[in-house]
Amino acid sequence: MRKLIPLLLAAAAAAHGSTLLTVNFSIPTLSGNPGDLLQFSGSLTNNSGSEVFINSDSFTFAISGALDDSPFLTNAPISLPAFGSSGPFAFLQVLIPLGQSGGTYGGTFDVLGGATDTQQDVVGSAAFNVTVNGANPSVPEPQSLILMAAGVAVLALRRRLAS
């Protein structure tokens, strides 16, 4: 009976239209400032009772041109055995463009593959987010400007008194 449980679970998952792979981002939401490079990592789990080939990926992301999927293409296993899992590996990188306004930007990452090494079906999918911090850290705070102005004033007064 124990040997039948995984097969029954896989059949139930297939009947409900779920994906073959579970895509797990280690941290699904990363944050940074304009100019920062963020790296998403994660793992894959095969939910089916047969080998699944991992042939490619596709994605959508709200910040055009900021996403690089080459880490996934380099690091993903060629296939996963029935009910097998990968260890954590780098999936994608996001370079937040300079001047990007603050806010949270969403994306979807799809793993393409199937039962053969040529199939390009969506076999797993996951959402991810990038939160761009609103304040630019290179702009000094008002308190810093006041302190700097006071220092300049003291130096000018000291020079004037020394003359």
C-alpha cells in the first residue's frame, strides 16, 4: 500500500491540472536600490511519477530589460527523476536600472520541458517580486547637510579670526 501512495498522489495532482514541477524561490521577494544586482535562487521538485526534462525557461517582468535568466540555463539540472528534487541553485538576476522609481515590481518565471529533451511545455511556474527602495542613498539627509554647513561656517569663522 505504501508504494501506491506516491502514485495515487501523482494521479490526483494530474487530475487537478497541477504542474509537473514545483518551482520554489528561496526568497520570492528581494529588495534593493537603483544600480543593485539582485540574485534569485531556488529549487525544483518533480511532482510526477516519471522523469521530467528541463529544456528552457521563459519569464515576464515589469521592468523591461532588467532580468537575466542565464544563471538558470547554466545551473538547472538536465532532468529530474520521478519525485526528485534539485538542490538550491541560482535562477535569475535582476539589475535594477538607475533612475528606477520606488515600488514593488512583479514577475513570473516558467520552466519549460516535458517527457523528452525537446519538449517546450510549461512544466512549472512561480511568481517573484523586486521591491525598489524609494529613497536614493546617495542623496544626503537634511541633517547631514546642516552639519556640513555648520562645519564650513566654523572653518570660515576660524580663518577670519586668524587673519
